Amino acid sequence: MRGQALVGKIGVVVTAVRGGDRAGEIRVKVQGVPHHYLAYAVEPIAIGAHVLVIHYRGARQVDVEPWSPTPQHTP
């Protein structure tokens, strides 16, 4: 996947993001195929949390922030 196309994608933390310059790992599915990236965030983010990719650093590294999935509304 092209790097800038990752910006705006939602991923899941698979190795805790420890915050600052200490990366974790996220999984982002694209067309059903999982891709893994080193992820950095200002604050720590726990395993299993959803994140939003906000910047592509290159070399399979991204910056993320916590993301709360919106609940599905039923009519």
C-alpha cells in the first residue's frame, strides 16, 4: 500500500504503543489483507485499541492517535 494512502485509515494495536519515541505495532486491513506497521503516538495506547493513522513516516512507520469506532445505528 502506498504510504500516503494510509493516512485516514483505521487500525488495531497488536503490540502496545508506548508513547513518545517508543513504537508499538498496528495492523491495518486493506481490501481484506492485513498490513503491519511500526506505530508512534504522543501517549501510550493499549493492545486491542483502535487507532487512526495521521502521518506516514516512511519505511513502514506511521504516527497514530486513539480512535473510537462509531456505533452502528439501526433504523
